[in-house]
Amino acid sequence: MPRSVSLAIHEETIAQIVDTRRAAEILGRSPAPLKRSGYMGAETDCQILSARQLALHFNIPSSWVLGHAGPGSCDAPIPCLLLGRHKRFLWDSPELCAWIDQRIISSIPVEGKRQPVYHCEYLDSGQLAAHLNISETWVRDHVRARYKEPIPHVRFGKYVRFRWGGPELAIWLEHRMLSGTTGR
């Protein structure tokens, strides 16, 4: 069965993934996480996700994930494993973390404070408004570029998500509390 891979992963790693998934299917269990050198050099458990599972993590439609995964799908495709007709995603892989980092829009630099993807919850504007006890309209207005310090967010095409637990949002909230600026 031919496999093409969009990530720089060794053949033995792919064999391990396929064997793990087959064993899990036979046993009727979910596969054990794959040990891999993770984000910022730390060894992590890379969980293998389907497009639907990745979409649930990012709080976006799975059709968007499938339309933006793999080579040739768009200018900056989501890094994935192409296993036959199946697209699989390595959660917290360096490639996926770098892909997300490219989509973060923040006016406040947070170099050296990046956290792995799995530490963050991806919220839409309504959920962030509920967490901060403010109106959704205020959140949407403060994402726009006309503000001096817009709310840090991740843009997945037309979908805007906020990394609750991410360093960008934490620093932005801390800065707003200390400076008391309105951002205009």
C-alpha cells in the first residue's frame, strides 16, 4: 500500500503508526500515543487525530480542516500524514505547532514563552466573551486591526479563535490590567 507523507518523518515512524493503529483496531482500543521529539525539543506523546478530532480541538468545521490539509490544498496547508486516502494529524508535533504559530495574530511579542498546542483551549468569540464576562460584540470589535493592541487570536481562514491558556492571551490580559489602556 503506497503512502505519501507530507511531514519529514522516517519510514519506521510511519510503520509504527500503522502497526499501532492496526493493533488497536484488532483489540478494539484507541492507539497509544506515539513518543516523538515534540515542541521546543521536549519528548512528548504525539496523539494521532482524524480531521474531525482536529476540528473539535480547534473548534472549527471538519470540512475546513479537510480542505486545508495536505500538499496542494492551499498556500500553507495543515501538516498531515497521508495514509492512503486518510489524512491524519500529529497533535503537538513540531510541524503542527509551527503551522499554528504562523497564524497567531498578536501585537505583543511572546518569544520563548510558547506552549504546546494541547495546553490551550481554542475558543470562539462568544466563549471568550463568556469567560471574560463581557459582550461578544466587544470581543469581535477588539480583534480588528484598528485597535492599537487587538486581542491575540488565531485565524483559521474566516474562523477566529482565541487560545485560552496560551501565553499571548495571558500577556495581553496582564498588560490591559496593569496599563488600563483602552486600546484605541
